[in-house]
Amino acid sequence: MTRVALLERLKELQGMPKFQKRDICTVSAFLPMDALAKHVALCEEAVGVKPDATQRQPNGYPSAC
């Protein structure tokens, strides 16, 4: 998954009721790619959304392409 795709996913998660009063996007400006992927995954887990396993590498992080 590209950085842009991760940021789009984070923006979708920001709109969910659990995160509407919290800013989960600003931190993405300085996170490296692997940390951003983990941040998105943790936010998905927090709202009960299952991450898309088809786009994950064996190490658990999304692919760069």
C-alpha cells in the first residue's frame, strides 16, 4: 500500500465516531512509512475494522507499491 493510500485510509478512519473528537491524522506528517502503516492498523483495530490482509507483507506491514 502506498503512503497516499494509507493517508486516505486514515482520513476515512478519522470520520468514524470513535475518532471524531480526536486528531489521528496530524501525527502522520512525520511518521516513516512503516510507523504510518502500524498507526493505521492500530486505528483500524481500535474501531473494529479488519485490515485488508491482501495488501500486507509477511512482516505485517503494507507493501510500498
